[in-house]
Amino acid sequence: MFDKKQFGNDFKWGVSTAAYQIEGAHLSDGKGHSIWDKFSNQPKKIFKGHNGNHACDFYNKYRDDLQLMKYLNIPNFRFSLAWSRILPNGTGHANQKGIDFYNKLIDQSLEFGIEPWVTLYHWDLPQALENKGGWTNREVVGWFSDYAELCAKQFGDRVKNWMVLNEPMVFTGAGYFLGVHAPGRKGLRNFIPAVHHAALSQSVIAKIIKDICPLSNVGTTFSCSHLEPNTSSDKDRLATIKVDALINRLFIEPSLGLGYPTSDIKLLDRIYKYFLPNDEHLLKHDFDFVGIQNYTREIVTHSYFVPLLNAKFIKAEKRKVPITLMNWEVYPDALYQILKKYSAYPQIKKIIVTENGAAFHDTIFDGKVNDELRTSYLKSHIGEVLRAKNDGVNVGGYFVWTFTDNFEWAEGFYPRFGLVHTNFKTQERTVKQSGYWYKEFLQ
């Protein structure tokens, strides 16, 4: 068994969260509507009609939660800023009470010895900007630039670690192609421009943060799945290459100066329709680190019935493998493989695992939550991080998803990922066995 010392003194341990998933207070103190405020309050969009209006009430309970974080020896806290709390209309007049909240959150974190890691965009675009086209409108790059500049000037004296985007493949794919996430748009005509404008933004905004805060540590995060073909056939192998280009390479490669992976997935040729002169240069940025977010592996097979890709996943439950509550396979080697995959890009300076975790059926019995499956999941996956580090991967941190059970997007409050159990009726917090294990590990 490993211990914390084997990772070195500079390795960053923490937890990750997102504003819409924990803050609640959706209309408090001048906050504007976000696309998730609108989407989650529409019928039949979210599991059992759940919404994030109150979530974990972190807006009012942040000090108590930070105190609990300190008790659990967690030294780094990744959270996102709610764009519409700071700029209710997405642009223009700033909301001082929103700025005050994040100042208090940052100051309290530092007072408790917890380093803040700020994500600028974790999916909650102001609804006022979506009304103008959202991520399909190239003006979003300018809107985002103004928001980022404001945040850097307001918080950059204390925040040293920044992430531009959270999982752009997910918010463009689920929100602008499949329509299962906010804002609920569908089709390639929405997806393709959203991809290009998000990819432009991740680099343009990183440059802005770096210009204003030259000593800051600036990265961005990517959702990644380890992929394997179902068989050794050429069709399954080609299907896997296409899926890999779409979900693992689409956003990282433009930022590295490699362009979009159009040679492996022809449908992406349509993206050049949205190019302007100098876009190839604008897409590129030398990030201080890249955030990797991996939970599982996927098995890919060829399918005649899936247009454009001719590929699909074989569901984990059909493969009769261990699964989480999200029906994701428990496969620790996937994290190792993803770390090796991304470390093969020579342009990447450092990798940080900015999310990894699991949802299981958690119940409180006699005041305790004995979540042995989650504890085992975290141990095995952290072990794979150490394996990668020992094999020469420059991995510099690991953040558990997540601190408290929260609002899990389209799945509502059903999946519980937290180290801390949340009673969503009373907002009572109960540390789970996994939380106590992490506390002991970090001591």
C-alpha cells in the first residue's frame, strides 16, 4: 500500500466542486439567471423534477463547509465562479454582492490554510447570453474575455491557480448536440460553432489571466475516457479512433497547435466554416498545466446505425463488470492509461487530475455512512496515479470529485459522489467513511 509521502511534498491534494451544483441561492443578492437555472426548472429535463435552486446552500453555508474541509485536512479546494452571480446579464454592470461573496469565500479559504483553485466556467452560462446565441455566437469569446478580466482583477491578488473551462466536450456535446444538458440545443449546426468558440475561449482567456496575473498557474480541464475496441477487427479499431478524436482529442490538440483532428473524423471539417483569419494562432496556448478528468473506460464497437461516427459504446452493465451508480465501469487502469496518453504530448508541461470519484448507494445508519465501495475506488485510482508518476508522467495533483453530495446535472440529487453526505432537506452534513479515509491519508 502507498502513502502520501510517495507523491512528494509538491503534489497537490484536494477536492473539486462547481457553483451551480452546490451554491443554491439562485436568485439571491442580485444574481442573474443562468442556463441551468432555466433548464433545470423546466418539466421533464431533470431526474424527478429536481433543480439546483437550493442545492447544498453553499452560498450561506460556505464557512461551515470550509471548516469541515479543514477538519478533513484537505489543503486545496477547486470551485467555480458563477458568471451570472458576478455579471447578472453576462456583460455590463457587475453585481458587487456577487463579487463580495467570492471575496469572502477566497479569504476564508486562505484563513483556514486552504488554497483556492478557481474554474472560470463550469457550464452555467448567463441566460441573457444564451438568448443572444450563447456558445454558437462568436461574440461569446468577447463576453467571456470581459468576465475573465474582471475576475482576474478582483481576485488575482489571492487566487494563484486558475482553470478556464470545465470539460468543454461535455458542455458542447450534451448541451448543444444531444440537448440533454442546458441549454437543451441539438444538432451539428449548434455543436460545431459551439466547439470552435469554446476552443478559442480556452486559449484567449488563459492569455488574459496570464497577462493580468503573470505569476499565476493557469490551466484548463478535459473530460477523458480510456477507450478500447470491442474486437481486433478493423471496423472496431476505426470506430475507436473516431470516438477518441471526438471525446479525447477535440479540445486539447488545437490548444497544442496541432489543429482539430479532422483527418480522423471528417464531420469536423465543417468547423472551418467558422474560422476567421488568425484563428489557428488564437487556438494555441502554452498552459501551465492540463486538468484531466477521468472516471471509467469505454468499449467501442462499429455501428451502421449511428450516423457520422458509425460507432457506439457497449454499456458496462451489459458487459457484466463492476459498475457505479452512474453505470460506469469501475476500472482503475483507465486513469493510468489516460495519464500516459496525455503525457505523450510533449507540449504538455504538467498534468493534474482535477476530477476523479464515484457515485454509489449511500445510506446513513446509526449516524454513519460506510461507503466502502467509494473508499476502495479512491484507493485504487490514487494508486494508479502513483503508478503513472513512477513511470515518468509529470502528474502534479489529484482532486476528488466531490466534497459534498450535490446536484448532479440531469441526474439531479440521485447520484451521490461526495466524501460528505448531504441531507438535502435539512442541509445536514455527515462525513462518510471515504471522507475519514481521505482525512487520515492526507494527515
